[in-house]
Amino acid sequence: GKWWHAGFHLTTAIVGPSTLTLPFAFRGLGWMMGLFCLTAMAAVTFYAYFLMSLVLEHCEKSGRRHIRFRELAADVLGSDWMFYFVILIQMAINTGVTIGAILLAGECLQILYSNLSPDGPLKLYHFIAMVTAAMMLLSQFPSFHSLRHINLVSLILSLAYTSLVVAACIHAASTRSAPPRDYSLDPSISSRVFNAFTSISIIAAIYGNGILPEIQATVAPPATGKMVKGLIMCYVVVFFTFYSTAVSGYWVFGNASNSNVLKSLVPDQGPALAPVWVVGAAVVFVLLQLLAIGLVYSQVAYEVMEKKSADVRQGMFSKRNLIPRIVLRSCYVAVCGFFAAMLPFFGDLNAVVGAVGFIPLDFVLPMLLYNMRFRPSRKSAVYWFNNAVIVVFSGVGLLGAFSSVRKLVLDANQFKLFSSNVVD
């Protein structure tokens, strides 16, 4: 792969429909803290991914080209338990993101259906089953690199639906049916703190990647300098999509923001706040990109399964390897689809995955790996800045995990298994 292929993969891994959750995340932070956290996490994640690419390049020059995050962590930190810690976190992230992608794709189909047939008999879990079936078919792409053209389309789709959502929010602001704009925070200090850390966890999940070594492994060696170009491409798209969606959505809906801004534009009660064709086009673009995201984040799970089931001495498309691949990948997607239908918690799911998965892998480990590999002077600014990030985000991750799980438990009273409504 070329550096721009890595840029396509990175953009699909980071810039997805989870950006539609940003106005909802701002509910727990308000304008000032919301914009500050959005900017701070952009800077920290770009810096963290840059450091990790340097560590990977250093190992490659030493004759050890790592293609998996878990192997990199075990090599640099010299501990076998890090291998298992990283693989467990990665599997949690991959499964959580895949479940979230299937759930949100099913919700997108439901939005289209409810507008075309308001009294139709189909429920959310029916649409989740449809998405799961489509994902099973697409999961048979044999390798990460084979997704490069799909991920280019994914990049274009993210720019397209973001533009439509921003235009729809501006239009909604001028309608009489727009909700009153309330940007106040919860009067209870304890609730305000919990809400803030839940929102921070959501933003961390949106910026999260968790598979950067696997993406860098798709680049033809030597990889020196190529990932930086890919990161710059990705973060140009991040700047346009994240800020425009967060600002326009929260500006219009404030504390009435839904965990999916498209649901705010087409509320269950009352008229649509934007032209139906605009929202419909955005929903279709989101739906298509979700399939790409599900494919990208399933790669680690597929690699783990096929490391045991495949025979590398035979061809990729031989019957010996093809049949186990079809069965294992289909079963994995089916399990994710089942949990998406059974537990429709999109906003809460984002927060939990961000706190227990993305924060350790994307905000803590890169700094630790850099310090251990390059051993900067204890008097240097880099050393102290890296340690400060480690301490701050370790604390944020712990508090975010607690507040996210707390909200998940509180929201458990609001739904039934296989509900047709996604709980915020």
C-alpha cells in the first residue's frame, strides 16, 4: 500500500457516523468545555499516533517489522502480559465498534422506513438483521489491504453526509418547529461531573483508532514518513467533519440533542426539521459508510480467528482456507448483530468503549511506548509531557469508565430486550 491508502484506512477508522453523536456529547460539557475537549483530544491523538508511527519505524529499522499492536507492545515493554492485555482491549474495541456500526446502520434504515411507511410493521431488529446479512457478505474481503478502494469511498461519504447534516441543521434553525435553545448544564454538581466524564469518553471513542499498527502494516516497507502523510490527510477530514457537525448540531438542538443528530432532524413527534430528501441522502451515505467501518474494525478479530484456523501453506482462496473463513467471519458478524438488536444503547455503548478501550490504547500506551523505546532525557519537555498525558488520561479513563457504566445501568430501566427504540 501507499501512504494515501493508509490515509484512507485511518479516515475510515476515525471519521465515521459516530461524529453524529458529538452534539449529544456537548450536552454534558457545554460550549467552552466541549470545544476545548474536542480540540485537546485532536491534538493529543494526532501526537500519540505520530509517536506510535515513530516507534514502529524504529523497530522496522532494527529488523523487527511489527504488524500487530499486541506484538509491538510486548516487544517494547518486554512483557508477555502486555500481549494479552492489548489483544483483550482490541477485541473489546472491535466488537463494540462492530456492534455499534450494525446498530446505527439498522437505525438509519428504520429512519428511512418510518418516513416512507409510518405505520409499517417492521421493527428496529428487523433492520439490524438486514444489515447483519449484508455485513456477512462483505466480511469475505480477504485482507485489510483489499479494503483500500472501499475506504476511499468511505472518506468521500463522510464528507458528503457531514455537508448534508450541517446544511440540514442550518435549515432546522430557521423553522418554527425547532426546539428552544437551551445550553445549560445539569444543576446537580454530581450529575454534572458524571455527565462530563461520559461525554469525554464519547469524544475519546470518536477520536479512537486502536488499530494503527495494523494500518501501518498495510504500507509497503520502508514505512518511514508515510504514516505522517496519512495522518495529515485523516486530520484534515477530521477538522472539517468533527467541528462542523458538533457546532451546527449543538447550536440548533442544545440539550435536546439526540445521540444521533439525524434523529433530532427527524423527531418521532412532530414534523421533520429539514427537507426529507436531504436527511434521506445523508442516511443512505451514513449507512454505506457504516458497512466499511464494520469491515475495518473486524480485521483484528478475523486475524485472531484465522491465525488458528488457516493453513498458510495453501492458497487464500483454497477450499481448506475459504470454508473456515466464511463460517468464522459469518458467525462473528451474526453474534455482533444479535447483541446490537438485543441491547440498543448507541450513545452509552460509545462511552463505554471509549473509556475502557480507546483511552488506554490511544491516549496512554503510545506515550509509554515512545518513552520506553527512545528513552528521552528526564529533563526534556517531551518526557514530562508524555508522562503528564499518561497520568491525566489514565484518570480520565477510570472516571469515564465509572460514569459510562453508571449511565448504562441507569438507562437499562428504559428499554426492553430487542426494543425498537435506541436509548440515548
